Amino acid sequence: MGHAIMNNINQHLDDETITTLKSTVSFLAENGTTITRLFYKKLFESHPELKNVFNLSHQADGDQQQALARAVYGFANNLDDLDAFAGEISRIAHKHTSLNVQPEHYPIVGENLLSAIHEVVTKKVNVDAADTITDAWGKGYGVLADLLIGFEKKLYDKSENQVSGWKGLREFRLIKKEEESEGITSFYIKPTDNKALPVYQAGQYISVYVKADDWDYQQIRQYSLSDAHRDDCYRLTIKKEGLVSQYLHDQWDVGEVINITPPAGDFYLQENTENPVVLLGAGVGVTPMISLLNSVLEKRMDQKIVFAHAVKNSKQHAFKQFINDTTTQYSNRFEAITFYEDPLDIDEPTKDYDHHGLMDLEIINDAVKQQDANYYLCGPKPFMASLHKTLSSWGVPKNNIHYEVFGADKSLY
């Protein structure tokens, strides 16, 4: 975040409150999902309009409950050093700005969260403890809310005040659809006001706001921008695998409009270094990698790039021809490595792919073990967790490993 988010928690919370919060860490770890599931139930019963903001698919599979529980637990677990929690604050704030969360939403969330905490503690402990713990968490939530509101204001102001920037929703028109592989399509969108677009950081995402005629509620989804910055349009490359993505693939036609929020996200290219870049993606996780790759190729004349991509086979190999062309054009500084988990009979080793199976960094360590490299990971969480473990075992500093997780839960380990 560039500076300490809070130098001294004692300036904001009294000793008794801090003690109570710390003593509830284990309780939250054990009961966090129960609390947050009850919280969302209460929230949607009292404010059903908020179903237009929250991802209902993540509600159904429990991802959103687990992500909130982890955030609440993380805050309590880092009271002595909230700077250690700065990365989580940043990720949450970026997500909130993409959802257009405003300060007036925090009291609504707080009221229902505290009600859920009180109810669960009452059932599991007793009512006296529930009163004490809920009071402490009311104060703790106030601190957490203030941190997020302050950070989000800076993000909103930055988005609005930069050249060609905006705040909130902006209308875009679909100008082209292009199939990249089986089930993966690129969508090119242009603002209907025909004004220029603000520069974004390679690796960031935008939120798409969708409301089909037969849906009860609006749906919002985040999709990575899959190209380097262009002044006139954005490119999204989306896999057909859910309610919204199916709608976009099947029903969103050229000429139709959609609303999006400004680019957001704290997974992006480290601009202040000329160290090697190692891009490690699986499946549709290739999308931000293409953005990172094109940005490096445009801005740096001699920076070394290694691009490793794991897919099932040639049918699902998005951007295959583009990567082949890039390998030819930039052979002096670009190396591509491809893993096919389940090659087709027509897929030829060394021609279509380099290795059979899941991505294994140990068998390509000669290429990916780059001195002082920055590593960028994107794909399914088990894939990234495995890579993160290997890189850490090699002694790669934590600050040199950057990752983007699709969905509500940002935790890898």
C-alpha cells in the first residue's frame, strides 16, 4: 500500500477490546463460515436489493462465506501488525471498487454481521459472552471499515481523476467477438461515448454488469483484460463456464451495450524493474498473462520473458498461434513452454506441446529459474498453490511471486 496502514492499534481500540478480539481468533477460525453464512442470510432478508451486488453463484458454493470469514479472521489475527494485513486490505478494496461499494453500505453490512456474531456466540457459549464479544467486534469492525473506506476512496479518486478516467458505471458496446479456442472467446468492447480509455496496469480486471430478462437479479463478474492498453477498446477473453459467461457467449451480440466499472486489481506488472518476467498460467488463466506479455514486449526492448502455459489439449489451447508468432518474432528474449494434460491423437510432441501432463516446474527449472525474476501465476487455486510451494522451496522471495485468483477466495496457503 506504500505506507503503514495503521501505526498503533491502541490509538483506535482500548486494551479490553483488543484483548477480547484476540481471544476470539480461534473461535472465528472454528465458526467463521457459520457466522458468515448466517450473516448473508440476514443481509439478504433485510436488504434483498443487495443480491444485485453479490455473486450469487459464490453464495451457493460457499466461496463468498469462506472469503469473508478469512478476512474477518485475518483482521483479528493481525491486530499487533496490521501492515501484515495490508495485502488483504488492498485486494478487498480493489474488489469493492469494481462492485461500486460505497461508504453507506458498511453500516448495513456491520449491523447484520454483528447480529450473526451475537447469535452464534449465544448458541455456542452464552449470552453474556455474546454481548461482550459483539461489542468488541462492533468497535473492531468500525476500524476495519474505516481502513477499507479510506483505501477505496483513493482508488475511486485515482480512477476518476486520471486522464480519460471515470467513476462508477460506464456504457460499452460490443464491437467484435473472436473465438480463441473451444469454449474461450475474446470480446472487444468500446465506450459508447467514443472517448479515449484510461491507461490500466497489465494484469488488472474490469467488472461486467449483466441483467438478462429472465434473471431476478443483476449479476456482476470480474474478467481480466487480456491485452496491453489500447486507447479505443478493451479486450476480455472469457471461458464459457457459468451463468454470466454462458450469457455473454450465447446471447451478447455485436452492437449491444453493457456497463462496466474502471479497471481494478492489485495483480499487475511490476513496472520498476528490468528483471526477467516468468508467466505461469493454466487454462483460461492465460488471459492476464497475455496482457502482461504484450505490455512487456511493448515497453521493454531487452527484458527476458518465459511463458509457460498448461492446457488440456490443442482444442482448448487459447492464443496458440499468437504465442507461436511471438516466439518467432522475439526469439532472442522470449521462450514459450506448453504442457498438455490430455493430448489428442493429432497433437504432436515438440510441435504442438512440449510436455505431457500437469505443469511441473522442476522439469523446466532451467528455463524458469531466472535470477531475481518476477513470477506471475494465474489459474485454478490448486495449480497456483503447487507452483507457489515450488517457487518458495527454490528460495524465490515472497515479494517476487504475484498471483491472481478467480472467484471470491484470494487465499492460496
